[in-house]
Amino acid sequence: MGTGEVRKTVTLLAVSAYFGVLLLGTVGLWISWHRAGLSPDQPIAFPHTIHVSKLNLPCNFCHIFVDRSKHAGAPPVEKCMSCHRTIATEREEIRKLTRHYEEKKPIEWNRVYSLPEHVYFSHKRHVKAGVDCKNCHGQVGAMEKIRRVSSLKMGWCVSCHRARGAPRDCATCHK
Ligand code: HEC
Ligand code: HEC
Ligand code: HEC
Ligand code: HEC
Ligand code: HEC
């Protein structure tokens, strides 16, 4: 082999090793999200990508209680149907949606974020204090399928409270 070829072979090896590692990393992440239930399958494959990033719908268009209540809330089927009575009606996922609407059956979305009963949390306080959805839920607009990006452990809450000067006594979160 001439030096040119050696160099080519070495480059080729480096490049394949690089992509090999990337692939392993991706597969590893995928497996760990699924194993930990961080990205559960939903009854209808709802893409935040289209609705948030393409249509620019604000979060509270659907999660209407997020700035007024403890819970953010999931949108009623009627809200979806305001568009999907006419949009993409031939697609499988929209057919499922329409069936729920016609049979007046609410969609039972699987929870992605959920705290144990003994913890007190309220969206309203955080949203009013200007804490962005992204800080806790990541770049939802880039997620075809929602996945959980925060541990929801006590240490996670407390370290942000420390950084932002929010209360840290036990009774704040344990009533
Ligand atoms: C403001 C209008 C609007 C609302 C409200 C809306 N959607 Fe959509 N939705 C769209 C548009 C536009 C598309 C893209 C259709 C296309 O690809 O041509 C879409 C795409 C989808 C798709 C992907 C369809 C596919 O297989 O390609 C699903 C699933 C979906 N919406 C479900 C919902 C659900 C569930 C709700 C209620 C929580 C909802 N949408 C509310 C406008 C809307
Ligand atoms: C068109 C309606 C719509 C809009 C707009 C929308 N969402 Fe959603 N969101 C949904 C639906 C439907 C679900 C339940 C299905 C799922 O988890 O994908 C959901 C689920 C979620 C969840 C997971 C809830 C759980 O189960 O724990 C989070 C977090 C979330 N949305 C955040 C956001 C944020 C942040 C924005 C704005 C950047 C946003 N959403 C905009 C309809 C919407
Ligand atoms: C300080 C962190 C934080 C911020 C900021 C935040 N969330 Fe949440 N979110 C959570 C936690 C924690 C849960 C689980 C709550 C529970 O189980 O009681 C949750 C649950 C949810 C859920 C599903 C359950 C529910 O409460 O209805 C939706 C939808 C949601 N968030 C949307 C949003 C949107 C939209 C924003 C921005 C407007 C936002 N969140 C801002 C931490 C946050
Ligand atoms: C990204 C930062 C951040 C995270 C993560 C966060 N918080 Fe907060 N939290 C704040 C800020 C800032 C305030 C202060 C709001 C204000 O001044 O009204 C606050 C206030 C609160 C309050 C109201 C405090 C009072 O005055 O009574 C409660 C309760 C609370 N958080 C619970 C939680 C819980 C439980 C978690 C974890 C599941 C959590 N927070 C995660 C930033 C955060
Ligand atoms: C900012 C919110 C926040 C504050 C402040 C806070 N906690 Fe927690 N705590 C949580 C959350 C969220 C969980 C549930 C997740 C976990 O187990 O890590 C939890 C869980 C716990 C648990 C575990 C319960 C179980 O079922 O395993 C104990 C014990 C506990 N907290 C005690 C305390 C004590 C003592 C303090 C005061 C020094 C305190 N916490 C302050 C948010 C908070």
C-alpha cells in the first residue's frame, strides 16, 4: 500500500468508528427511554412537531389550564376536531380521532410526566414566575413523540429552587 492508500484506509476506519459510536449511542438512548417508560406509546400518535413548530400553535391553545391551575390539562377531542373535521381526514390516526369524537369517548393519553401523590406541584406558580416550559419539558416542538427529559426527583426540583432563590423548606412541596 502507498501512503495515500494507508491514509484513505485510516480515514475510512475513523469515519466508520465515528458513525458506529453515534449509532450505538442512539440505539442505547432509544432503549433506555422505552425501558424506563420515558416515552410511552399513545392511543393516537400526536406529533407536537407539526402542531407547535409548523402551525405555531401556542402551548396554552391546547393545555388551557397551564397558567391558571395546578394542572396543564389535555385538550378535549372537540378542539382537535375544529381542524380535523376537514384536515387530513383520510389518515389512519385522524380516523381514530374521528371515531373517538363520534362515539363521544375521551382519549386516554398515557402520562409522560407524573409526580407521586405526596408531592405538591403547581404549574400556575412556575408559569407566572416566568419559568419556561422548556426548562422542565425540553424542546417539545422538536419531538415527534413526547419523551420525558427530567428525572422529576426531589434533587431536580431543589437544585433549580436553589439557583432561582425559590423556597426550599420541606413544607413547600410536602404539605
Ligand atoms: C389548528 C388546526 C389543528 C388543530 C387544532 C389540530 N391539528 Fe392535528 N394537524 C393539523 C395539520 C395542518 C396537520 C398536518 C396535516 C398534513 O400533514 O397535511 C395535522 C396533523 C395531525 C396528525 C398527523 C396525521 C398524519 O398521520 O400525518 C395527527 C395524528 C393529528 N394532527 C392529531 C391531532 C390531535 C389529536 C389534535 C388535538 C389534540 C389536533 N391534531 C389538533 C392541524 C390541526
Ligand atoms: C394542538 C394541541 C397541542 C399543542 C399546541 C401542544 N400540545 Fe402538548 N400535548 C397535546 C396532546 C394531545 C398531548 C397528549 C399526547 C402526547 O403525550 O403526545 C400532549 C402532551 C404533552 C406533554 C406530556 C404530558 C404528560 O403526559 O405528562 C407535555 C409535557 C406537553 N404536551 C407540552 C407541550 C408544550 C410545552 C407545548 C408548547 C410548546 C405543547 N405541549 C403544545 C396537545 C398539544
Ligand atoms: C417547573 C417545571 C415545569 C414547568 C415550567 C412546566 N411544567 Fe408541565 N409538568 C411539570 C411536572 C413536574 C409535571 C407532572 C405534574 C404532576 O404529576 O402533578 C408536569 C406535567 C405536565 C403535563 C401533563 C399533566 C398535567 O398537568 O396536565 C402537561 C400537559 C404539561 N406539564 C405542560 C406544560 C406546559 C405547556 C408548560 C409551559 C406553559 C409547562 N408544562 C411548564 C413540570 C413543569
Ligand atoms: C427550572 C426551575 C424549577 C424547577 C425544575 C422546579 N421549580 Fe418550583 N419554583 C421555581 C421558581 C422560580 C419558583 C418561585 C415562584 C414564585 O416566586 O412565585 C418556584 C415555586 C414553587 C412552589 C411555590 C412555592 C411557594 O411559594 O409556596 C412550589 C410548591 C414548587 N415550586 C414546587 C416544585 C416541585 C415539586 C418541583 C419538582 C417536581 C419544582 N418546583 C421544580 C422554579 C423551579
Ligand atoms: C422543591 C420541592 C421539594 C422540596 C423543597 C422538598 N422535597 Fe422532598 N420530594 C420532592 C419530590 C418531587 C419527591 C418525589 C421524587 C423523589 O422521591 O425524589 C420528594 C420525595 C421525598 C421523600 C421520599 C418519599 C418516598 O416516597 O420515597 C422524602 C422522605 C422527602 N421528599 C423529604 C423531604 C424533606 C425532609 C424536605 C425538607 C428538607 C423535602 N423533602 C423538601 C420535592 C421536594
